[in-house]
Amino acid sequence: MDNLIRPRLNDYHNLPFTQEEVDFGIPLLNEDIPLYVDPFLLWKSPSMQDNSLHTAITNSFNHLGYLFLNKKEKESIESLILTSECQEVGLGDSKNRIGKKIGEKTAIEILNLFKNVPQINKAGFTHFEEIQLLVDNISKDRTSDIACSFIKSFLIDYTEEQCETHNIPMDKISIQNIYNYKLNKFKSERVFLPTNPLNNSPILFVPKRWLRFLPWINYEDYFKEYVSKYVTDPARIPNRVALLNFNRQNYDLLQNYTKLKERKATDCKNDPLFKPIPIISADRKLKEVLALPSGNINKSDKKYEDLICQLMASLLYPQLDFADTQSRTDSGVLIRDLIFYNNRSYDFLKDIYDQFNSKQIVFELKNVKEIEREHINQINRYLANQFGNFGIIFTRNKPPKNIYKNTLDLWSGQRKCVLILTDEELKLMVRLFKGNQRLPIDVIKMKYVEFTRDCPS
Amino acid sequence: MAKKKVIPQNLPANAEVIKFEMLEKLINSSFIEMKEFSKKKPDDPLNKFKVTSINRILEPIKKLLENEPTSSFLDLLDEDTIPSYSDSILIISQFQSAMRQFKNTFHGRTSKYGDDRWFTQENPGTHYNPEDEL
């Protein structure tokens, strides 16, 4: 497991499903998914369940204000601090799945809104994400974490249900700070949940339909789409803190912005975890690749690697989920690889998983005129552990016969399969991607079938 | 002395002939359709459905012609190698030629003024040869 590149929960448990096939964002084990729960998506969702959850979140948040206004400042501050981080869901941009709570000062600043803004004092929030536009140091990750903390109980049930559907193993584990909606109190409970094998901490799943890169109501959008239209004189454009101060004193203007966003709710869509490039862009990238000279003049090798990386991640989606690019040095040469999770979502992928023990698939990129024996040796040395005995070299031209024979010998001697794909195959893959008649991954399958037919029996 | 008539070996059965005629119609219409596609985009790949449905026709033909000398030239479409429309046209036309060869061998008239008919196991026969009458 330690060797897997960007391991996900299902890779650790050897469960063959792809991101496309499941309802939740598959959590990464050692870093966060760079997406956030947008409470607005719950508000606008056609599902009554989501709407009710949004109401519960807003009510719970407003309850903190109620406590703050009714001489229970300490309790409300503590509660707000507790809700400000929900690391079990693993959303955000942390590189180690660990986040920090807000400080007391920021918590008081937020709760003071209930005291100082008359409209909020009277009616509370409808979209509590507005706090991003009212208090400094509050951004998308905070609103996402607050929302998740208030509905943690629901997320536990959801996670259990998904685990049962997809046979994900669960452990009985203690989970802290579950919000009790009836008592408005936090408590800990022992429940069945999947755990992170790296540190035995509980993991919660979040439905994909709630996730966005940026919340619908956010500071950047507010500034660009709303404020900058009213303030035309560049000298008078306020800085962030001044604008937040202004908002606190002119909440009605902010309410107008929120109403505007509510009216545009139909445009608010969740962001997919991976978005393939459009066909037109694939075509353009192919042309760029074909026009690139081989070798490393004018950094063409780097350009080649970047283009192939973008193309492959999209062409092979959704059968193969892209994991990462990785650089390594072998005999003083820098090599860049593309790594995909092998989820056995296609017949031949299952084949290579079973036969070559390939849990992740490695593509080595070589912008050279002619592939050499040394290149084959480099990938051969690399094929071990999670990659099993299967690897792909992407290069520009058809390999000479002796090199192809070399790969066949590698199969005869060590039962390792190295496929060599060239510009020709890339063209075919893009054509299939455009034509929509067959899957681009079939080209890799074709090479694999050709290879197995040429292998001595 | 009249020469002894040579009856062709491996005559098809009546049932096989009926099957042959049915398959002939199917393959001819597939050929016409594929040719239209091929004119437009000869290098475009066939999708899996087309490959399977063409193979469904080619397979029984290959079986019917297995004892013929042409059989070694007949290959089905290989789904794994992503055949293009022009590939499929080539394969289908080879099958059509093999079928013509089969028909030429086992179909014809047995006498000078007779009608064309199939020479089958149930109703054997040979092609009319004017020299036989000499």
C-alpha cells in the first residue's frame, strides 16, 4: 500500500469501482480532495432531503447566534470553534488531511454579526455562507466544514449506507463532535465507519452532488460581479477589509447580492471531481503534439509530456481514473510518468490486474525520435510493487523491430508486458474520442492483444 | 464412348442451400450499407455493435464454406483490432467472392435446355457440358 501513488480508500481495499460509478467523492488517504461542500447546492437541490439538511444547517448556525445573544457567549463560541473543522470528510487543500479550527477571536467576530447587524439580529441567516463576505479570514473551506459539522450525523448514516452498497470495510470507531439537532449539543459516539489505514481515523463520505470548487456565494464573485460594477473609479475600489466592514454596515446591499444569486440558482451546478477536456481541445492538443519536434529543443520534451498528460487523463476517462504525474531520475535522466488507478473497470484492465498484478498503470513519456533499448530497461527497472509487471511507453515513432523484439523477450524471460504507443495510436485514440463510436482505451487494448499474439506460446 | 460424369465432392445439403441463400441476401445488403459508410469515412472505426452484427452474418457463412478451398482466406472481423469501414468492406467482399465461387460450383443447369438449379446431396448433379453429348 505504501507504494501506491495518491492512494484512495478503494485502492487500499482493492475494490474495483471508479469515481464515475459511485455517488460520493472517493477520499484520498493522505491528502484532501480539493473540493468543498457548497451549502447553496443543498438549498437549490430538487431533493427535499437536501433542502431539509440546509434548513437544519442554517437553523443550527442561527442557534449559535441565539445563544450568543442570550448570555451564553462562552457556549456559543466553543460550539462555533468545534464546528469550524470537520477533518473526517477530507475536503479542502490540506496535504495531510488535518485542518485547524478557527480561533476565539474569529469566532467572536462571526457571532458579533448577530449583535451588530440588525437584519441578522432579527431574522438570522438564510445563507450562512455570507459570513465570508462579512468577516475576514473566513473562506470556502470554513463554510464547507461548518456545514459538514452540523450534518455529521447524516453523513455517518450516508457513509454506512454507501459502505454497505460497495462492500467497503468498516470498523467500530469513536467519532467526536457529532451535532445533536434536538439538544443543540455536541457529543461523541461509537459508530461503524471506514477508517484511514494510515492513522486509523474515521472517514466520512460526501455526496458528489454537493461539491464545488468555489461556493456559489463567494468573495471573488461578489467583488467581480457585484461590487466592481458599482464602483467604477479605480481609486475608490475598497480593499478586502474595508469592503467587509462596509458590508457589515450595509447588509441590505449584501442581501440584494444574495437574492441575485438565488435568482441565478439554476446556473449553480456541482463540479465533477474530474472534467475531461472537450473534443475540440483534444483535437487542438493532438495537432500540437504532432507539430512538436522530437528531442528537447525549446523544451519540446516538457511540452510533449504536458500535452500527453492532459490528453490521456481525458481520453481514458472514465475507465481509468488519473492519479498523478510523477518525476523520477534514472541513470541521471529525468523521467516523467503518468499514473492511473487500475480499477478493473474494463475487461482487459481486469486481465492485466490478474495477470500482471498491476494496481496502478504507469505511462512513461519519451519525446525521442527512436526508442532505444535503454528506455525499455528504464521502465523494466521501474516495474515492481504497485505497477506489477505492466507498463506503457508513449513515444513519437514506431519502434524498430529489434526493440519490439526486446519487449517480447522481456515477456518470455520475466513475464513483463511493456507496450509501446506512438503518435499513430494517439491519432487513433483522438479519432475514437471524437467519433464516439468506440472507446479510446480500446487502442491500448488493441496494442495489448497484438502484443499477446506476438508473444511466443 | 460417353465420358463418365464426375459428380462434385462435398455437395451441400438442401438445408444448407436454403441457409446460403438467406445469408447471401443479408451479406449483400450489409455490403451496400457499409460501402456507403466507407465512402464517407473510410478510416473511421466500426463500433462494437456493427462488428458483432457483421460477424453474426460472416460466422455461419464461414461454417458453410469450411470445406471449400477459399475457406483459408476468410477471416472474421476482429473487434479487438478496431477495424475501419474500409477494412470491413474488404473482408465482406472476400466473403462475397467466396460465396460466388461456391455458387458457381454447385449451381447451374444439368442439360442443354434445363433450368439452373442447385446440386445437392438430396438431388445431385453436374454442370451441363456440351462435350458430354458427343
